Amino acid sequence: MRIACPHCGPRGVDEFSYLGDATVTRPTDPADLDGFAAYVHERRNPAGRHRELWQHALGCQSWLVVTRDTRTHAIEAVEAARDVALARAGGES
Ligand SMILES: [Zn+2]
């Protein structure tokens, strides 16, 4: 599998570290204990399209959101995690 880092170009997967599910979001209410338990412990294991966090550990160190089919390993999109977080927050900087 090759991942096209937005900064470095296509590289072998051995240069990247898998960091987890990119679809989970931290609860905004600190009193939401069930929400925090789910945020920390509960993960889906989808067969198909999935958004994952990867880091280009042996390259530019960037955190990336990779949209990948877990059955075929076909990569649909690679985005800088910073850009995804800013878009999710509704802001730019
Ligand atoms: Zn890179």
C-alpha cells in the first residue's frame, strides 16, 4: 500500500504509523462520562470505507486523515489532519 502524503508525495506504507480512527470526536461537555467512555474505548471495525489517522513518521511527521477501503486497501483521499480539524471547527487560520 502506498499513501500519497500531501507534502512529500506517494510513499510506501512502511514510512507511516497508524494512529487510529479519525471519525471519533471528543465530547464537549466534561460531565458527559458516558460520552468520554465511548470516546476512549469504543471503536467501529468497518468492512469498507473508513477514515483513519496516520502519521508520516519517517517523513515530514505530518498527521494525515486517510480515507481507505479496509477490504481492498484502496485509498480514496489523503488530507492534512490540521485542515480536517479546522474545517470541522468551522474556521481557518
Ligand atoms: Zn510527508
